[in-house]
Amino acid sequence: MQEEHRQAIQNNFSSLVEQTDLDTIVSSLYEKNVFSEAMIEPYKDRSKEERYRKRQLYRDIERRGPKAFQALIDTLTEIGKWDLVRALQPNSALHPYRPFIPIRPPQKDPSPGCGWESLMKNVTLGNVTMSHRTREASRMPCLSHSTMIGLPRAALEN
């Protein structure tokens, strides 16, 4: 294993131990030929604390050769541990790119009211529907969004 990969595991050791499922990681690394069947037996030993077995797993991965790190990354990717993949390989393309999509500010509504009404058109929360009609905005008292949650639809329309 390359020194930079070993260092990445050591720098993220506690996160790896805390956030991974031992059986899943061991099974996947066995399937990827990082460990032989005999080598995975100590990780199955329930007489030892799971945290101890996880620590031993990651120490052993550091000694398993140049392909072990990539197998670990692949395993973490397969089980959806994106934070750990990013921590181990900050510049990796192995995790999905989530582009920043800015939210457009609400357009100015020329009708009178509190200003939030244009955002709240026909919003359904559970069995309560909140709706707004701009021509009724002047008759409706200005209620905060938190006040309106849970009001029956009839109360909003009167």
C-alpha cells in the first residue's frame, strides 16, 4: 500500500471504526480477494469486542498490498459511505457529484399581503392543505408560516 493511502486510513481511523459495519466490510474485502477465508476468521470472533475487531481490520488493510486501498474505497462506495470515501480520497471522482443549484428568490407579488403567500400556493402537509388566493390576501390577517401549519383548510379560506 502506498504511504499516502496508509496515512489516509490512519488520519480517518476513528471515523472508519465508528461508521462501518464490520460484517459488510469483511465480506466485501473477502470477495475482492483482499483477505483469504482464514484471514477473516478473527473478525468473526464474537468473544472479542466489535470495536477491537474493526480496529484490527483497518490495521490489517494497511498491510495488504497496493490493491487493498482501492478495494476499501470500492467497498465504501458500494455501501454508500460517501463521507468516508471523500475523507480517504478528497479528490476522488468515485462519489456522486452534487452540483450546487441556487434557489431563485421569490418574484415580487404586486398584490397586498405578508409576502410569503406566493410561496405557499396549494401546499399540502399530511391531511391539511394550505392555499392562498391573492385576491383574498387583503382580507386575510398576516399569519406567520408556523401559525398556519395545522390549521384546517376551511380556516384559511374564511
